[in-house]
Amino acid sequence: MIARTTEGVKKVYQTENDVATLTASGTGAMESAVVNFTAPGDHSLVVAIGEFGNRFKNLVRTYGGHLVEQQYEPGQAADLDKIEAALKADPEICTVFITHNETSTGVTNPVLPDLAALVHSHDALLVVDAISSLSSVEVKTDEWDLDVVLSGSQKGWMTAPGLAFVSVNERGWERAAQTEASQPRFYFDLKRHLESGKTGQTPWTPAVSIWFQLDKSLEIMLAEGLENIFARHQRIGGMVRDGVRAMGLELLADEGVESNTVTAIKVPAGVDGGEVTKIAREEFQTVFAGGQGALRGKLIRFGHLGYMSDEDIQAGLNALEQSLAKAGFKK
């Protein structure tokens, strides 16, 4: 089953590179990227457009890296020119971390197809957090020459939390060999996972029940077809955005970079966002997320990824509209 699911994951990743499956959350994949591909003192550029970019910053600091931050305002996407300027300003940057799809702000970074060439022209390695995009939004790992790509089972893979995926190309493995002597690693040692995977094993106890779920979800996904999956997410993402705007609400994401997996909605003035989500949960059996970090209390987040139909979306929109009305919102 490990061999079969690994091949399935590689198809969704659109890669021939090695892929390791870890028993961990998405944050485990993020930590594995820091411990395998950076060494203490290395200069790392973290391009942060939300809370999960901030998580990369904390990981780089934790493992002794020299952090170079590039922070964007909530709702903004990354700017390729600004990234290039940061690389030119600090020639010692050897790793760039970026979030492809930021669930805390409902933004998808459009820079990814051109970013790898830019990063490689500065002799740096690119690490992409695609935890909430890959399997729902197109990520062409090999065609875009992405060095390390991370994802997690509980998003568009339609599986319970507990598995994390890491793809590594040749450039990535060369870096891992360079950092091995100076950066301690054990549970998240990707080389151990690769070697065990060749024999259909894992180096540590696997989350077997979740692997069975992944096996089934990959069967469903590959039967639907990747292009159909991406088109469905684009359609339902547009459906949510249109429905939200029709209610008189405002999105956080700048126009043109809105995510097709989650929509971040600004809480209207005079409305208690926590009350809205409570009413939706208790009276309409529908769970919306609130804002994270500095955006707590300021957002309602509507997830629309994975096993999701038009009927599910319409039911969610109806629940949101009625919950807002009960919380006192008037257009």
C-alpha cells in the first residue's frame, strides 16, 4: 500500500522526484524542510503572506538560522520584484521559503511558476508550502522546477489529519547532504524515510488507518482526473466568492489572487464574528473558521476544498447568510 500510495501522490504532485510520506501534520512537513535543508547560521528568506509564512519564520529561528523576513499585508500576494530585491540585497541567502496558498488570508500566490528560476539564478533552494493547495489547485512540481514541496493529508487529499508529504529533487538532496553534519535530525530525517520507502516500510510507526484512507482518496481523485479537480475547485471557489459578495460582504484577498480552496471574509462592522460562527455551528450544523493571529475576530473563513459539491457550497452559503442575519447583519 505504501508503494501504491507513493505513486499516487507523485501523480498528484506531477513529479518524478522522490516523495516521502511522514506520520505528522503539515507543520511536521514544514519542520522537516528546515532541519533537512538548512544549517545553523544559514541565511533563509521567508516570504510571509500570513500565519503559515510566520510559522516558517519561527522554525528557521528555532533551528538557528539567520532569518531574512519579507512580510506582506493580510490579503496581499507576494511580489516577484520584491523577492528579487531581497535576494540581491543579501547574497548569502541560500534557501527561500514561501507559502503557495495561505489559508489564514484566503490568498494564492501567483508567483510560483517564475519563482524557482529566480531563486536558482541566485544559487538558492526553493521550499514551497503547498499544504492547502496541492491536490486542489495546480502545482506542477517538475515543470516549475520546485526543489522541495510540502503537503498534508487533511486538506484537498480528503483524508484525516496525520500524514504529510515532502517531495525532494536532486538539488534538494544535494543540500540535505551538505547540512547533515551540522543540523541534527532524527524523526524528520528525510533520507531515512526514503530508504525505508524503497522496501515498502517507514522508519517509525506509521499512521496505518490514515494510510488506508489515503489509498481510497487517491483512487477517487485519480478517477476524477486532475484537470477536473482543478476546474471543480475553481468553479466552487467562484461560487463562494459570488455568493459572499451578493450578501454585501467584502473579501480580504486582493482581486485576482483569491484562493480556490478557502475564502476569507471580513466581518461586517457592528457584527460579532464569534457569534456568527457559533450560530452557524449550533443552529445550522455548519462550521466556519475565524481569523488567526492578528486577524482573530476580524474574519470568517469558508473552506471549499476536497470532497465538495455545488450542493455543499450552496448549503454553506445559506447557513452563512442566515447566521449573519441572526447576528444582526443587514445589507
